[in-house]
Amino acid sequence: MSVSFPLWFLERLRRAHHVVALTGAGISAESGVPTFREAQTGLWARYDPTELATPEAFLRDPALVWRWYAWRRGLIAQASPNPGHRALAGFEDVFPKVTVLTQNVDGLHTQAGSTRVVELHGNIHRNLCFREGAPVPPGAERPGEPPTCPRCGDYVRPGVVWFGEMLPTAVLQAAHQAAAECEVFFSIGTSSVVEPAASLPLFARDKGALVVEINPAATPLTPHADLSLRGPAGHILPALLAALTTP
Ligand code: OAD
């Protein structure tokens, strides 16, 4: 599939010193990690992921939520970065500063070589004590149910931010700082419905950034974006990197 970009956009992008990319589950879809709001298949088809990713769901049925995360961890362990992740990492050879603000918990941006990654919703490879929020190193895990914290005995939970929970202050500050500073802000593979991430492109636009969306489908951000590039991130980002690097 050939992709073409408006000249005015390429010219403005080439002049950027700081480029920010806010990413969501869509950028990892081509690595085989299911998104949240598209139909699930197989074992978990009858569960709504947005109803499993909450403290209430964990309190109600810790084993169910733990098993769902164990399944996602298994998928992520087999996944590798796709051309979209790699092209974004390649932006670091083109621009003086690139910041990735990701809602994904899969670590694939770092694996692809991106060096400035802000994990807005945490990282699935980490565990936390449910009661104290302190990190718990991986230990002996009982199949199918959450391990317990060696200090307080409460359940261990995945180190991700759930619905109804606040993002860590330092993480949110870093995201706002990057959004305020950048000249071009990409929103890639996100349905743009979960706050506070959904407001970051609007904040960046208010501070003067050009806002560019990459997504095969329209989202609530689309009418506010300066440019919408419709298609999979794994096609559009490598094409964009090629357009920037070929004379
Ligand atoms: P969603 O599942 O809500 O949205 C995925 C988006 O990716 C959709 O807009 C798709 O159109 C788009 N998409 C699908 N395939 C794509 C591709 N190949 N290239 C580009 N885009 C593609 O995922 P998020 O927006 O990331 O939060 O969801 C935000 C948050 O809600 C998640 O971080 C998670 C979730 O519940 C928590 O768990 C707190």
C-alpha cells in the first residue's frame, strides 16, 4: 500500500525539534495484542475488558482478573515490536527529541528502541501490592490466582492503572510538559475516549502543536486534528519515516 502525505505537513514536520506520539492499543494490534474496544475472540469473548480493568472487579473476583491479565501477559510475552513501533523508534534519528506517551502496558516501544517513553497506564510486567501499592518482585506464582504480598499478605495486582484510578502525578506532569513543548503531536491507534490521555492532544493543540491522528477509524479526536491519516500504524509510520529520510 502506498501512502502519500501533504507537502505542507512534511515541511512542518521536518522543522520540528520535539515530536510527541501518544499511542494506544491500535499500535500493538499488528503485534497480535488485542485492543480493548474491538471484539474479543476465544476464551475471553464474553467479558468486556473495560469491566475487568477496575479495582472493583479485582475485589469482586481477584482470580478472574488475575487470569485475564495472565492471559494478556502470555500474549505480550510472545509479541514483538511491529513496523509501527520500529518506525517511531526510528524518528529518534530524524528529530532532536521524540517522546512517546503510551497508554499501552506491553513495553513494546522500549523493546523497539524508543528511549523516551512515558508509560501512562503502567507496565503489565510489574506487580504491585494491592493494599500498599508497593512493587512486589516476581515470586512463586500459584496458577490461576493472584500471589500474595510477602510483607502484608494482601493480594498482588498487576502494575497497571485501572479505571477509576489516578495516574501517578509525575507521569501526568511529564506528559503535559511534553505536550506543551512539542511542535507536532501524533495520536496513534487510540480510540481517544479514556481520560486523561484523551485530552493530551487538545492540550498540545492549545499550546500551538500540530495535531496528527493515525488510525484506520474516526475517533472523537478526528474533528479536532489538523490532519487525519487513515490506515494501520504499521503501514503509515514506516511510510512517513521513509518520506522524511529519502531526499
Ligand atoms: P481502544 O481499544 O479503545 O482503541 C484502539 C484503537 O486503535 C481504535 O481506535 C482502533 O480503530 C485503532 N486501531 C486498530 N488497529 C489499528 C492499527 N493497526 N493501527 C492504528 N490504529 C488501529 O484502545 P485505547 O485507546 O488504547 O486503559 O484504550 C485506552 C485505554 O482504555 C487503555 O489504555 C486501557 C483501556 O481500557 C486501562 O486499562 C486503564
